[in-house]
Amino acid sequence: MGNTLSGVEAMNYIGGTWQAAGTAGGLELINPATGESLGRGGAGGGVEIDAAVNAAKAAFPAWRATPVGDRIQFLFKLKALLDAHIDELARLVTIENGKTLAESKGEIRRGIENVEVACGMPVLMQGYSLEDIAPGIDELMVRQPLGVVGIITPFNFPLMIPLWFLPYAIAAGNTVILKPSDRVPFAVQRLVELIEETGLPMGVVNLVQGGKPAVDALLDHPEVRAISFVGSTPVAQYVYTRGSASGKRVQCQGGAKNHVVVLPDADQETTTKIIADSAFGCAGQRCLAVSVTVTVGDAQKWFRDRIVDAATHLRVGNGLDESVQMGPVITRVSQERIETLIAQGQADGADPMVGGTASGGNFVSPTVLDGLPATSGLMGTEIFGPVLSLVHADSVDEAIAMIDRSAFGNASSIFTSSGSAARKFRNTVSTGNVGINIGVPAPMAYFPFSGWKGSFFGVMHAQGRDAVEFFTDKKVIVERWPKEWSRKF
């Protein structure tokens, strides 16, 4: 595909063959920084999903029988290819999504980490055994692949999130149908081209470009054993409910309303920089972005002015310009929605303070909503844009109570030099990912990407050992071999 999107067509990859994705009726794709047309996304549905499932099902017996040590050799090759093509891939992500080149490279690096961890599948997939559970009887547990699995990914991390799931799924012996967001089809298409270069057997990984019809077809297909999903909470609930109703194992990462708590003893310069990076990085379009800062006590006096100054001096523009610090949001509709929510916050009593902006694309000024009332509807709304709300609490306990009242439970952080305050926070706060003096508490690939309450539906999360558990079934074998049944030699 190269490092340009000029003239590129969205394609499906089914059974080892590239096929036109049927773009008639697909979304019009626009470069979010320039407004230039990138073409149309795929419009695959039930027919394409059925073909991909059949290809994956046909490939499964041989792939499952391939020794796990041989399966991971393809991942070693993929890791090398991703390293070699990281600049090209980052450019594609930036053109499609709008984030800066540094942010695009960062997400690919986190994806590569998951490829590396999945290369440990010969150890991670091991079971256990016990001799003589009764006289002459042994028992063992082994892990076996599920079969055909589906992966549905969002626009905000076009490459990292597919790599949360796909390497573990195939290393464990499953075959895959990948359905990326129809807003960002091209970077993941290039990823699948690189997967093809590894020599992976045909049908093990399949790509279908499309929207809701493709999702529904995956959720309903009787041969699909499991679904992995990342997206907004309403869609996560839909996917979890419909997929579970058809008997599938489902994991769904949903939305967020992440809080950070700032205590008076926090380092002022470092805290401000880290929180600004979290709130405005990727234009606020990440599920771990801080959305609400709760200042405690005297922290209110210094944090407000510092964070407004940081927002004001951010350089906003086309992410292909390496001097730019924040790019656009994904679509004009998203831009208009975020600006409407900012106006709602102002109507509710907040004082909006905005930074610089750029023209020609879907740019939203980095915005601080100072003094947003606790009664505002924005306190429970995922804005998914570069907007940080400031509220105040008189104590750590009061700040934790604010977080507990949220319907979301993806992430929270505290900034302090007090070990006692940090320990209380991490032990009691009701979120699945917690940061101590960390603005984006994103787990490494060998830890699960956790999430609580309305931010996650399922039991086993993405990444690490949870991924191994999710993509395998446990089989328990109890065996007896009495001597009198054996041949005598």
C-alpha cells in the first residue's frame, strides 16, 4: 500500500485472497486534518462475513494441529515487519485518524508489545496435572483453542487495539475475522498485508471492512465462538447482549469518564504537564484520557492557572507536522458534538477557557471547563474530545466518593507526594486501572487492560494472561490405566 492513501481502495482479505470491499454505501472518508477526501470505506455485511467465517473454519483444523512453537514463529516475523514499517504505519494512522505522528508511533509500539507477549504462548498456554488423585488415577487440565473468533475494533487506535487481541488468538490456535472501524480501514489493511508477508496459512486471519451489518453478522453467526470488542458503552452493551444471546464468549471494553485527583503536595510543574498530555493527547479520543480533574484543598489555587496556560500554548494542527502537539477529532460530526457539549457546560455554570485552534479540518480547541457543577449532565457524559472539567473537593475521601458515583470505571489517578494518600486511593477507588502520579495508566501488555462498571462487559479482559484465558477452553482429563488392562511384556 505504501505510505500514501491516494487512490487506495478498501479491501477485504478472505481465505488468503484480497477482494473488493464493496464501497457502495460505505462511509465517505475524509482526512480529519485537511478535509480532503480519502475515498470510501467498505460496506461488507452478512455475505462477506459468512465467506470469512467459512474460510476461517476450513483453516482451523490444520492451524490448531500446528505446534504452538511453530505458530509463534509467524509472530516473530510480524514483530520484525512492524518494527521495519513503523514510520509508514504511523503515517497511515495519522492521515486516517488525525493524531500526531508521535502518538501514532506510540500506539504501534504498544501493539508490538502484545505481539511480543503472545510469542510466549508455549508457556502461557500450559495447563497442569496431578498424579494419583485416587489409587491409579491421574488428572490433568489442558488448554485448547476455541475455533473461529471475531475482533471488532474502534477508530481511535486503528492498529494498537487489533493487536490487543489478534496475536493471542492465533498463537493459541484460533482463526480470526477482524472487523475494523469503517472510519479507519487503511492502516489495518496494511497490517493484514504485513501479516500476509509472514507466510501465515490462508484463512487463519481474515479481514472484512464494513459497519453495523458486518458486526451483526459476526454476532449472530453460529460458527463464531467468541467476540472481542472496544468502543463506546452503548455499543459495548449492544455487542455483549447480542453476542452472549447467541452463545458466544464476549469481552467488551466500553466508554469512560476518567478522573484525576490533585492534592496540594503534588509537584506542580510535572502534574500539570502529565495531566495536560492525558487530557489533550490524541485530541482526547482515548479511553484512558483524563476528563475530570478534582483538586483537593489548596491545589485549586495553583492548578487552574497552570492547566489553562498549558491548554492555551498547545500547538494544534495537522499531525503530519512533527511540531504539532494535538491534531483534529475524527469527523465533523464529532467536532460539532464536542462543541455543543462545551456550550452545555457553560450553560450549566462552568467557565470555558480555550486554547489555540487551526483551520481546514475537524479541530477543537483544547478546552478547560472551570467550576463545572456536580449537577451538570456533563459529569456523566463521555465527551471524547480535548475537554477537561475542573471540580473541587475538600478531602481525598470526598474526591473518591465523586469517582464512585460515576457510572464508568475505566481509570483514575492521583497526584501526590503522600504515600498514605496514594495507598488509600489505590485500595478504595472504584476503577479497574489506577495511576499514582501517572496520567494515562495504560497497562503493559503482560497485564490485563482492566475496566469496571459501565466501562467493561465480560469477565476476561484484553492482553496478557486474561487474553490467553479468553481465547482458550479448559479441558479436564481424568485417566486410569489398570495394570490388568495393559499388555504384559
